[in-house]
Amino acid sequence: MLFTACKSHYAVTNVSRSLLVVDSRYDQAAVPDAAAFLAPYQQKVDSVMNPVLGEAVSDMEAKRPESKLSNLLPDILVFMAKDFGEKPDFGVYNIGGIRAPLAKGTVTYGDVLAIAPFENKICFLTLTGEKVLELFSQIAMRGGEGVSKEVRLVISSDGKLISAKVGGSDIDPKASYRITTIDYLSQGNDGMTAFKSCTDLVSPQDEKYNSRQIIADYFKLMRDKGQKVDAEIEGRIVVKD
């Protein structure tokens, strides 16, 4: 009777999550003493966070199977690869690592830090075509991740890979593909264990190679060229029943 009484009648039926943006909407009651205490620190934080890097043409967010922000970030990795003497076939960025949306208009360093707050570094690696197909199957199981413009995937609603192309061509299982991503994923994290089979890994670890710094450098480069930054939903990952 004792053991029967201790049994739970509850079971988890669903798990969901969402990002909660903590901003001025919660500052309903001012606390003068707290404001005075924080003032010198706020000045220092603002000096770091407020410098303008560039401008975004539209609001961007990250969601599956495809979105503007999850398209932009792997495109940035591919674009900036030239600074490392690399010419990747495509890029991958995990949606779970994109921690905030990007609002239309002025983009500051603080905005980029909110998007990429982790110490992840850009890296480059090689996978066989067989392992690329395995990687894309793992991405399909997750309902999509950030992939660069060279990639076209068709997946099923139950997470199966239906077809995959890179650069307009089917994947050759015996070929080698150069990929840019972040070191967190190169270790096989976020369900993308195919990356563990990589070869020729180039993974610089200096702070200047942090993904947020790569993103910031891209925005500054576009600003210096007089260009605003935008991204489109292009059918990189299409879900078919």
C-alpha cells in the first residue's frame, strides 16, 4: 500500500520552449538607488554594446525549417572564409545557437552579441559525400538547421531526408566536401554527429575568430561598402508530406 501511494499519476506529454526578451517593458517601477549604483557600470557596458556595425534591411528571426536569420549566418561564414584562405562548398549554423532575433534598422555590437553569445569559433572541415548525406539526414530529423545558399534539401514532415543537393548537384558519396561551421558543431553536438567523422579540421581558437566577431566584421564590411544587410527565404529546406 505504501509503494502504491507513492506512485505518480503524472506524465510528461509535451515540452516546448521560447525566448523571453528582457527589456524596458519590465521597468515599470524606477528604483533611484539602484539606478545610481548601476550608472557607472552602465556607461561602460554602453560603450561596448552601442557602437554601430551596420544596418539590417528587414526583421530577421531563426526558426525551422528555414528563416532569414538562419540563412544569413551560414552565408556569412561562407563569405568570410576567404579571409582564412578557404573555399567551402557550404556552411552550417545551428538554430539552437542563434539566441535572439535581429530587428530592422541599425545593428550594434550588442545586437550581434545577443544573437551569438557563446564562445563558438568559426572552423573548416572536410566530410565525404556519404557523411554529408548523413549530416543532412540528421538536419532533416531536427526539422531543419541553418544552411548556406549552396544547399537545397527536401525533407518529410516526419524528419526524413528526401533529396539533397549542393551547388545544384546531387551529393556524390565518394567525393569530398569542404564545410564551414562553428567548432561546437564540429564536435558532433546538437545531434549532428556526422561532423565527428571530419578530416582536415582547421579550428582557430583566438578570440578574434569567435562567431560573433565574424558576424560583426561582416556587418562592418558591408557598412564600409555602403551596403545594408538582408536575407531571403529561398527554399533551402522544403518540407513535403
